[in-house]
Amino acid sequence: MSGFHSPETLLRRLEWTVIRRLDGLLQGDYRTLFRGFGLDLADLREYQYNDDVRHIDWNVTARMQMPYVREFNEDREVTAWFLLDLSPSVDFGSHDQNKRAISIDFVTVLARLLTRHGNKVGALFYGEDVDAVIPAGAGRRHVLHLIHRMLHRPPLPRARVTNLREFLKAADAYIPRRSLIFVVSDFITVPGWARALSQLSRRHEVLAVRLYDPLEQELPDLGLLVMQDAETGEQIFVDTHDRSFRRRFAREAQRRETELRAGFTSAAVDALELSTQDDLVDAILRFADLRKQRSRLASGGALPSHLNPLQP
């Protein structure tokens, strides 16, 4: 965990190195990041040019013989949930930190940003199944509790093959109120998760945070290696001197990437790619861009092709 075992120490480090920088870079965009979901009718007024036609009240329009639109006050409170895949494969990392460490840092920053603006956060933990739930709460102390539970959760030496479909279905049943949901996982799982993700996104606003390590996509020439399946513990010898083996590995990794992107697209869910080598500030800014584009789409705008988060 990057050498940090105290929740307070970790939070202070991220407040100084990440959140402090974001305060300067986002410059008020927190409203776009964490806008509420509930809308209360505030008033009716005559239609004006550039008003959203979806807000026209057709009953009033018929009575008054001219178009009227509804005005709303937005419910500012957001409840966010982190669905945390903590199965053995997230303990892999080829550099200074593994996928679990970058997951903890990301969740810590987002949880603090949310609670600092009066919102609530909760979490569901997945190992072999959903084995821990942290109910939604607010405030710095609650964030510290969440960090503590993540930091001091012992890694599983091995487990059954990850089944994200069951995790997502369990989360959908547990979270009744419309929420902002972060699915934080490496998506190394049995098939079938895309449909469950799609069902989850029908009731909630969902962002997939896909964790990965560059070594999972392309093997360097390191000679003879013993490779172990993080989920099952199965081991095999491989010769990374063999160019054909490295090419087959790269093709298989590309096939998996294509399937992942197709799954996110079919579920209509934005995906934030989070590498073990990423700068966390850059990752949060990419998240901000996703939110801005989603807001524009909801208002009838088009998503520029060069900003499509699912483009390679």
C-alpha cells in the first residue's frame, strides 16, 4: 500500500499531493462532477428560445394556448457507492504499486471529494462473494473508516474464479435509491458481467473504473518465468525469449481489450482506465471529462469522437 498503513497518514498524503492540486485544476467543476439526481418542480413559465423541449408541460400548454416549460430545483445531495473488486487478481503489479493500491488511492480521493461537499459514500467489498458492506455515510471520519477497512483487509491467497455478474446483481438488490456507482475492478472475470452492468445502469449512474497493469497487455523479454494464476494458484513455465509466444500473448490481451470495450459499450457505461503507472490527478481529470461529456449528452449535445472514452 505504498508504505502507508495508517488511514490518517494515507488521507493526509493524498489531500496534499492530489486533492490540493485538483482544487486548482478543477476550478469549480465539482458541481458537474457530483450533481444530484432528484428534481423538484419550482415554477412554470412561458417557453423561450433554446429551452429544453423535454421540459414542456403539455397539459398547461394546451390550456394556455402557448407553450409553457417546467423549471426545477436540483436535489444537491449525491449518494455514491464504490463496488470494490478485491479478488486475488487485483494484487498484481509489476512496478511500485499493484492494482489494489491504485484502487485504494482512487477511492480515498473520490470519497473525500464527495463527502467534503456534503455527500454520502458507501462501499461493497467482493472477494469470493460480497463479504462486507459499509453503509453510506458522510464526513471525514467515515472516509477514514472506509480507508481502514480497505487497508487492513487481508489479501486472499487464492479464490474461486471471480464472478462480477453475481457481484453486480447483489449490489443492484442492495442499493435501492438512485446513486452514483463506481465499479472498481480489473474485470478479470467469467463472462456475463456486461448484462448485469447494463441492468445496474438503468437505475443508477454508473462509471466503470477498470484497473490494469501494463504487463498484462504486453510481455517483455525476460527469459524463463514461472507464471501463476492469481485466482486459482495454477502455475506454468513460459519462455518469454520466444517471440511467437509474446505475439500470442499480445493478441490474446488485445482480444480481451476488445471484449471489455464492447461490454462497456453494450452496457452504455463510461469506462475510466486506471493503470498502476497512472498519475492519479490525470485520472481524476479524465473522470471530470467523462462527467462533462455525459452532462452534454443529457442536454442533447453530441459527444466529440476524439473524446469518446471507449476509443482505443
